Amino acid sequence: MKILVCISKAPDTTSKIAFSEENTKFDENGVQFIVNPYDEWYALVRALEIKEAGGGQVTIITVGGASDDAIIRKALAIGADEAVRIDAEAKDAYFTAIQISSYAKENHYDLILTGKETINYNGSQVGGMIAAELDVPFVSLASKLEVNGSTLTVEREIVGGLQVVELNAPAVISCAKGMAEQRIPNMRGIMAARTKPLNVVDAIEIENLTEFVSYSLPNAKSAVKMIDPENMDELVELLHNEAKVI
């Protein structure tokens, strides 16, 4: 099976976030970047498991500049066969999805996997947009995926239970918790990643539909108030009048 896994560069959750140019641009100075965890832990690892069980090829793809190459090499170290970087700034979900779907149209993949969302934007849009552009089925927030020839059986959590969906490849699946377990690159994988193909392709010209006008940090968290466990009246008063949760 020929599988394409979409990955994204995201700031490490311990990074200090700041903005520049009058809060119109994310300041990357001093920020440690990682592979978006949902892309790496769930989508990529499940793709590798499918390949290991039935053969095939796993390609990773991202939209970004040369600074993304380090996180691409990490994904290759985990076990992907090759990588593609579309050489453009990932301006928004639509731009990213169109770039990836354009490449996928020319290279005919049986399965396209994405993480459920990125940890820096939390949009959960790219997978559905890719599927729409390719005119193939899409299942979001999948927690299990089984492959039997060209038949895909997908399990996803819904309110009050589980939903099982059966569909035929090609398809796009966004992967959530439960899909696979995190893999740590070993030394052999790290060394092999240095020689695996990383193909840089030009982006296609498309119209920008959205624009980020400004960024802002959330309000700082207020100090914790300690309440004597015997003073229930004070606790109720604070929850009612200050927190307004009851």
C-alpha cells in the first residue's frame, strides 16, 4: 500500500511564545520545534505498522521552508521511506491542503493520513480539505484503522459510544488517540535518515482566502485561592459570586 502521511512543524509545548512586528508574526527566535505529535505518534506510526504488516511505501509530506528539514529528518528516522517538502510558507489550512492534494493527485496514493489537528493551530481542517479536493472519502478523529486489501475499517469515538466505518481506498483519515503508540527513533534509524530522499518541490500558485491579522497571548492565570476544607460557606460563595460556575 502506498501511504502519504502529512506532518507539520510545531513549537515544543515548553517553548515561550512571543510575537513580533506589532503582534502580526509569530517570533520563532529561541523556539524549539518538533513534529506535530498527532502527526508523528498516531498518523506516521500507524502508517509504518500497516507497511510492516502488508508491505508498501510510506512517504511524509509537509509544506514549509528549509528550516523544516530538521523535523522531516526526525520523521524519516522513525521509519518513513522518503519525504517531500513543498517549498512554501504554510499560510493557512486551505493553502496547505491544496498544496498537498495537488502533489497527491500526481502521485496516486492509496491512503493519506493526518493527525487530528496541530497543537499550534488546533484547526482540524487540512484532512477534510484534502479529501474534498481529491474527491475521496474522509473519516475524522479515527482511533483505530485496519487494512484488508483495499478495504479500510475505521473506528472512531462518538458521543455515547463507538462508530465503525468501512470504506474503500483511496481515502483520507485523520488520526486521534488510540491509533498507535509513540515510537522513539533509534540510532540505526537516525543514521539511515541522513541518506533517505528528501524531495523539495515548488508550490503551486493559489489565491489566499484568509489572513492572520494579529496574535495575542491569553490572560495570565490568576493566583490560586486556598480555602479551609471546613469553610464550605466561603467555597460556595466564591464559586457562585466570583467564579460564577454555580
